[in-house]
Amino acid sequence: MNVVGCQLDIVWENKAATHARVRALLEAQPPAKGSLLVLPEMFATGFSMAPEKIAEGEARESERFLAQIAEEFGVAVVGGVVNLGPDGRGRNEAVVFGSNGREIARYQKMHPFTFGGESKHYSSGDKPLLFPYQEFTVAPFVCYDLRFPEVFRSAVRQGAQVFVVIANWPQPREQHWMTLLQARAIENQAYVVGVNRCGSDPKLAYSGRSQIVDPKGVVLADAGNAEGLISAELDLSALRDYRRTFPALEDMHPEYVPIRSEK
């Protein structure tokens, strides 16, 4: 499976302008058909603490844009959007559309970033989510989730082979981002696709450093600090061989990694 990460400088709280920027990047370097294309957290607005202003609402501009580019380029697309929940707070979501433009999955960020004020404005999701794409099982996560290894382990127990982490991860903690992406790959013997933004918003600078990491922790692609696309081929047979020849996951204590069942 080919995965493509689209690292961009988001235009603050301006969906139309950011959509145009994404389209320009894709037209300059079209992803291979059938790829899994990944965009950052809150890809069209930046990490805004005004969910009532940036939420999709009935128009769903950003979701319609994601569905449109999925159909146009013949890919599946993961991107971050905001919707309003029943309590009036935002839902920081990773939504997935297939190449037919239809929604495949929708995950809500489990760990709002309290240090940055997110938990005041956004509610938290309650469980990991997995979806099949081509021959892989994929689990999406959002930014701060990366600091909580237990939810990644829970996803692995449910069959995850690829983690997608979309983010607005700021430059001062760049080293944490890169180290944790590799750690989640190594400890779970899984591929990790981490897609961050670059540029700046009114409060913070973002250094990008989107990466694709293999199950041994080897960085297959690194976007550096500028806008652009990165890609890599994920090999399921190699992942299965590695898990079989070095069966570390079989030694986990499942009693410490509960699986939250659907209700």
C-alpha cells in the first residue's frame, strides 16, 4: 500500500484558502491512485480554540472537499475536521473518505490537549477506531494522542497494523514528536504515518517533520520543514514476517490493555 503525507502551512481559520493550497500541492505532485493520502489535524483551519467558528456545520465545506479530492485523485483521504457535539463543545475528528467519495470512518480525538486549552472547548472520544484499507488494518489518532501509548496498544490488540497520526505539533517539542512516532512503531511492531503542519498560527510555530516509520523504527520518509508531499510503500508481508520472527507482541499482558467494546 502506498501512503502519502501532505504537509502544509495552514491558512488560519480560512477553509477556502487552505483548500486551494492543498489542491495546488496535489496537482503539482499527484498521488498514485489507490494511495492513502493523509492531511494534518484541523487541516483547513489550524488548531483553533473557536469550534463554533470553524465547525463544519450543515455546509461541511472541508468534508466535501476531502470527498472531492478522494474521488478526483482516486485515493482514500484522512483529514482533520471539527464538528460540534451535543454539549456544544467541538469534536476534533479524523475523518476518512474512500475513492468513491463516501465516508469510511470517523474518529474523535481521545485526548484533548489540556495544556493548550483544548479540553475547555472540545470533548474527548472514548475509544480507538480501526478501518480496513486495501489489505491493511489502519487506526487513526490525533496529535496529543501520541503521548498515550496505551491507546495504541489497545488498537494493536484489535488488529491494527498501521497508525495514522494527524497533528498540529509545535516546533518547541519537535524532538518529542519524532521520538514518539518511532516509539509507537517499535513497541507495536506497526507502521506509523505522522503528518504534521508547518508554518505558524497566531500563537505558535510548527516545524513539520512529517514522517513515515516502519515497524522497526526506521524512518522511510521525512518531509523536513517546508510544504510538500512524502510517500512510502508499506509492505504487509514484511510486517507479518517481522512480527512472526520477533514475536514480542505475544508477550504483552492483555489484562493491562483493555479493549473497550462497542455498545
